Amino acid sequence: MYDMSSVTHVFGPALIALAVLLVVIVLIRNIRVVQQARAFVVERLGAYHATWNVGLHFKIPFIERIAKVVSLKEQVADFPPQPVITKDNVTMQIDTVIYFQITDPKLYTYGVENPMLAIENLTATTLRNIIGELELDESLTSRDTINAKMQQILDEATDSWGIKVNRVELKNITPPKEIQNAMEKQMKAERERRESILKAEGEKRAAILEAEGEKESAVLRAEAKKEAAILEAQGKAQAIIAVNEATAEGLKLLNQAAPTDPIVKLKALEAFAAAANGQATKIIIPSEIQGIAGLAAGIVEAVKEPEKK
């Protein structure tokens, strides 16, 4: 027979060390650190005990357990398209996107069995109710109104689940194929109409600019002719003034020279000679000048006779 005291003496310290090691491991494994934007829902003996927030916590082994780890960040739920019927009996496919945030981890854990499935079903029901009160055109042009109504209804309904719905967006609205084709044709016609209007406005503006350019050119030409006529008239006036001034100056000099009667008659003869070289076909010579003309002719003949000899 073995001596138990000897066995205990040999293995006792090892068993104690093993027990201490197991206790340390258990204690270390029950230390929990809650990260930022997270919350731990803790149960004690199967009942809700506390909600741990950010920091270091210790869980009593075999008595407490962490029932759920909850993220407090804003989350996005993208639900598949749902068939809805408008007020004028048009079936469409609409998929929605919901932005929500958990505000009460306890209610989120114990309020509803499957929160995401509950939100999806509630979203589909709410969407059908809202779209059922609108016609097709209103449904396609009232996205903001539909989003606001859905956000309000869902936020009130999910408040008891510890969830806050921040925003709801209709991601896609897909009407039937024949309606899509009709809408595309309408949009094409509208684009062509606007293109025609823009083209007509461009042509009109071009015509206006061209007319304004021609008008300005005509005005400039008229002003140029006017300036030319003014300059020409000014030139003629200056020439007449210069001739008159020269004539006056000549008369002044002639008067200052005190000419005799023969000289005056000789000047008159020169004037008539100049007139004879012009375009006149008949010239009437006064009697006073005729004598002077005869005298001049005699002098010329007297000069020519010695030359003949």
C-alpha cells in the first residue's frame, strides 16, 4: 500500500501552484475593456444587470455574462427593392436606405427579437402606405416629402427598441418598362424642344447683332460723308476768303500807288484779255478801252516795221 501522506507531500505544492494558476487565468479572462463607441449589456444569473460603457470592467466568473456587444456608431441598412402600388394602380420597385443609431443598448437587446428584420418589415409597410396615397407623378417628384414622412414614422416606431432613425433615402424608383419608355420619349421631346428654343434664340441674337453692326456701319459712313462735306465746304470758304483777301490787298496796293488814268485803262485791257482767253464766245469792250486798244495795236505795228526792213 502506498503512503498517502508521502504522495500529498510530493504533489501538494504542485497542485496548489496549478490551482493558483487557474484562478489567475480565470480572473484575467474576466477582465473586459470596453472600446469607444461600444457598449456591453451584462446579465447576472440570467437577468439584466448593467450596461458597461467605455473603460475597464470585471465580470464575476460563472455568475455574470455579456449578453450583447452593441455598436453606438451610426449604421446604414440598405434594403432590397420592395414592390409598391401607387394611387393610380401603377406597380413600382423601390429600394430604401436607412441611417440609424442605437441610443439605448438595453432596449435594443431586449426590445425586439431581431431588430434589423423588424426595421426592414416596418420600412416596407410604411413605404407601401405612403406611396399608396400618391399618384405616379407625385411619387417620382416628391422624394424629399416621402423621405421626411418615412423618417418620422420609423423614428417613432423604433423608439421603444432603443433605435433612432436619423435619415431615410429612397435609393431607386423603378416604374414599369412601358412607363420608362414613355418617360424617355417625353424627356427626349423636351430636350429637342429646349434645343430648338436655344437655337432660335441664338439665331435671333445673331440677327440683332448683325443689324446693329450694319446700323453702326451706316452711321459711321454717314458721319464720314458729313465730315468730308464739312471739310470741303470749309476748304472752299477758305479759298474764297483767300481770293477776296488777295483782291483786297491788290486794290489796297493799287490805291497806295496812285495810278494814273492810262494805267487804269491798261489794267482794264489786261482784264479783258484774260477774259478773252476763257470760255466766253462774245466780249463787249467799252469805248474807253477801244481807243487804248487801237493805240496798243499801233505801237505793235510800229515795232514790227523796222524788223521787216
